[in-house]
Amino acid sequence: EDDDRKTRLQLYVFVIRCIAYPFNAKQPTDMVKRQLKVTKSQLSAIKDRFQSFLNGEMNIPADEAFVNAVSSFLEVFLKSDRIVRMVQSGACSYTDMREVFKNNVEKRVRCLPEIDGLSKETVLNSWLNKFDLIFKGWLVG
């Protein structure tokens, strides 16, 4: 009886430790942020913001190459049926849209001629910052 009791107690402790382990284990510090999904009304507002930028209604300085990139992003990506279906299914987030824009402009920036004192990486970062400003609707007016 004593051996049986000891075996059961060991098994009980083992099961409790297995259950408690995920709660006691060190959690990773680089937890992935939960991506907020874009809704249909948000998609409409995003399209309006990009159109406002193209109409010159935002105080964001931009060169012709950036304006062309934004115009292409709006016409080819934001106004496509595919993005509407992605939004309806809940499969589209801000990060997804930013990645599409980033991939598109990386190709464009590679094709631009070198400018003295201005690296292509700097141009790309500047364009992504301007994208963020447009996306969030800042500097309207």
C-alpha cells in the first residue's frame, strides 16, 4: 500500500507540474503584437486618405516618384476586388498593407538613379514614414 501511495503521489506531482509549466515558464520577450484587422469602413477611410494626398490636401512634402508610387498603390492595390475580399474575410491588417507598399517601393527605389549624399535606404525609410502619415490621416488640412 505504501508503494502504491508513493507512486500515485509521484504521478500526481508530475501531472501538476505538467499543467503548471506553461504558466511558470519564462515567457519570450519578443511576443508578437496582435495585428488589428482592417474593416470595410476603415478601408474606405484609407482609400479616402490616399486620394486626399494625391489631391494635395495633405501637408506632406513629396517628390514625383513618391506620388507615382502612392498612385499605383491606390489604383492597383487599394481599389482592387482582391483587397475588398481580404478585408471582408478578416485577412488584412495594417501591417499587411504596409508590407505590400514596402515591397512595391523597394522595386521602384532600386530603379532610381543614385543621388549624391542620399542613399536608397534613406529614400525608402522616408517613403515608408510618409506612407505611415498618410495611412493614419495626419496632417490633413
